[in-house]
Amino acid sequence: MTSPISLNSSFNAYSILTGGTAGGAGGLGKAPSALQLLGGTGDGAFGQGGFDTGAPATDAQAFIFKTVLRKGQELPPAQTDDPQAANHAGNIHSELEVNGKTLVRAFNDGSIEVAPTLNVVLQYEGLTENGAQGPDAAEARVKKIAEYLSEIGIAEESSEPAGTPDNPKIEIVIAETALTQEDYIQAKIDRGEAGPGLLFSGTI
């Protein structure tokens, strides 16, 4: 589950961390907020992060990302129970690893899984929305997320060694089970699942 965040220009650091609005009565919502997923509280997080409730959203996004890395959070292995499911281990297209931890996993149908806390940040940026289908869409989504995490997570000048929370190493690992867009489309056709727009489904 993720914090119930919708795209809204009035959202800032407080909004992303708590799921509420700065100065409002929302506070911590019923669904887990970023702070709850991180196991922290408002005062400690804001003080440690070095920003207040009026800080821009990017400050909170960078703070959450860095905290995810410090806590060593990652996705569990892909499920192997249902071989017909899109998120089966045999359908993995690629994984986004940060400091050796898998934070994002993409499947051949174009869908993705994201580590819960990081999902709050990516959801706010609209980077977890599904739409297009197939390996090309999976590749595009993972690349966009990698570029975004590089923007908020890697300082232009960092004295920290690579592979640390302050200078993360971001890698995209293509799985042996990755299909090409052509193979994906042909498999859909062979199963009688071809629908309108399938040939153009890799564009997002």
C-alpha cells in the first residue's frame, strides 16, 4: 500500500511525507504515509531532513530516497506461485538496482513493482502509472525512473564513495527472461489476446 497522494501543485515536502497538506487537518492518513513506511515521525524526519513544512517537494523526495537507501529497503524476490501471472519470476524484463538493492522490477507486459516507501515518491511524480504494454514500455519506465532517481539522489559534487546513500550507484539489470517487443506481440497473437492498438502498445 502507498500513501494516497494525488498530483497537486500545492503539495510540498509535508504532503509527500505525511499524505496530508501543510497547515491542514489531514495529518497522517489512514493509508501508510512515507513517514510511517520509513518508521519515523514528523518531528524527527523534518529535523533530520533539514527542511520545514513549507519546503519544496523535491526536498522530501530526496530525503525519502536517501532514507530508503540508509535502511537498506528493497523488493522481495518475484513470486513463483502463479506461472500465468504477469508478475511471475519468469516474466521479469529488468530490475533497477541501487547500491545492489532491487528497488524497481519491470515485467515483460510493461508493469512494474516498486519498493513501498519509494513508491510514494514515484507515485507523486506519475512514474508508476501503467498504460502502454510490452517490453519496450517496461524499458522506458525503468529508464525514466533511473533518470529521476539520479536527479534527486546524486549530488553534482560528492566526496562520498560510489555505492553509498549520499552517492548511490544506480544500475539497470536486464533479466535473462526479458522479451523483445516483437516476441511479446507474437506471443499475444498466438494466445489469441491481440487487441486494438497492440502493435503500438510500447509507446508511453
